[in-house]
Amino acid sequence: MNSEEFRRDLEDKIKREAAQFKGMRMRRGDFRGSFAWGGVILFVGVVLLLDHLGVISAEGLWRFWPMILVVAGIVNILDECRRIWGVCLLLAGILLELGQFDSFTLPGRCSGR
């Protein structure tokens, strides 16, 4: 095989690989979802660290845990493929958050504490 044949074979291979790569499409919402979950995990970690160090008291903050579902719902609503799942998470988070403040009583749960 001479250098000219090698060069043509290499160019053909590169063009085929580039065409396959162009065919791949990254989903738009993947980065946004990863970024949001990373932010949630980072926030929870910082709160736990500050609580452990005695800087803040996180006992009252745990009643806001359904807000994680609300954030996940908003992130999923922004992705066109996951809108229904996002609405479900958003509604579940809102209902659970209202239940935390006794503004809404979930079926099978007593409102008195």
C-alpha cells in the first residue's frame, strides 16, 4: 500500500466517522437536569455540614423536603420529552408541601400534630 492509498483510506474513514458523529444528537435537557440535581445535592450537603458544625440548626428546614420534588418537576417540565413526569412531580411536591403546613390534608392523614 503506497502513501496515496493510505491517505485516501484514512480520509474515507474520517469522513465516515464524522458522518456517524453528526448523526448523534445530544439531548438538550440532560445537562440542565444534571446541573439541577448537582445543585440540590450540593445544597443538602452544605446544610448538613453547617448543621453538624453548629453554625445553623437544620431541624426546621427538613419540613421543606418536598421542594426537592418541586425543583425536579420544574427541571423536567423544561424538557419536552419529560413534561408529563415534570407536572406529576411538581403537583406531588406542592401537595406534600401544603401537607407539611397543614394547609392541605392528605387522604388517610390526621391534620392534628
